[in-house]
Amino acid sequence: MQGLIDGFRRFRENYFEEKRELFSALATGGQAPKVLLIGCCDSRVDPTTIFCSQPGDLFVLRNVANLVPPYAPDSGHHGTSAAVEFAVRNLEVKHIVVLGHAGCGGVKALLDQQASEGSDFISGWMEIARTARDRALALTLSAGQPIESARRMCEHETVAISMANLMTFPWVRERVQDGRLAVHGLYFDLEDGALFRLDPGTNAFQRV
């Protein structure tokens, strides 16, 4: 805990002082980010660090495996869907970015079927990506490829699944169709620092 307090003091004495005008403007004027970024809660993959963004630039939603569930309004607690709704309908973001990454623990648990062992919530959450698991294993194992290839493919597929599920939200679909909103898929390779973008034409990730 002391490490956090020490870190805050460095932030307050350095970064905050350097950006005092920015923080003042954000405090009085509120937020108006143009981008909703949906990423994994993995501590190694910090969107604001990766994209060198400042406070107020990104509306960041992080959860296990950067997943978006299908549109399903009911009496349940839908934290991810609520954040998407707030960003789109209230903040009126112009872009939604789904950011997957290499070495995702949620995907590894899904492929290894560990998510169901002693889990209260993870196994049910990762069911959103069940089709990604099945597709990745079928394609890679039939080709005699190693499990690591299935993991990479499944990590890519979680991005595509989340993008497809976003389009089940009527107010997302409407804005995409009339040009007010764009949905993008990115993938970050943690080991070599490479960023890949999903090409909707080829449905493949291309290095940027």
C-alpha cells in the first residue's frame, strides 16, 4: 500500500503540476472523450500507456478478456453493457476500440478449461467467447498446429466476437449505420510491442 501512496505523491508533485490546467478544465468542464476503449483488465496492458493518452482522451472499459456480451436488457447487473451505453448514448463517442492482447489469461483458462474450476463468475463470463474457443481449436488442431497457435487465434477471435456483439446493441448499430460511430479491432503483442488492426475486408489482423 505504501507503494501506491508514494506513487500518488510523485504524481501530485510532478504530472499533476505539469498538467494543472488540463485537470482544472476537466474538473470544471466535464469529460468529452471521442473514444471508448474496451480492453482486458490484465495489469500488463494499460491502454493509456500504450496509446500515450492524457486524462480525458479515452473512456476506458476493462474486463476479463476484453469481452462485450450480446445486447440483453433485463434485471441483471450488466456492468460492461452499462459502460457501453453511457459512452455511446451520453458521451456520444465517435469510435469504439476493442483491444485484445497476447498472453490473455482469460483466453488461456478458456482453452485449458480451467475457467470452470472453482469459479463463481469467470466460467460464465468466458462463455461469451465459447465459439472462439471451438473455432480456434478446430482449425489449429486439425492442421496439426501447437496449442499456442490456438491461443493466438482465440485472442484474435475475442476481438471479433466483441465487435459483432456491439452491433447487437440497437443504438450502436444505428450510429454505425448512419456514420456517427465507428467500431475498430486492435491487438497488442506484449512481448515485442507490436500493434495489429483488424481489417474488416480480409478479417485478418495487419500490423500497423
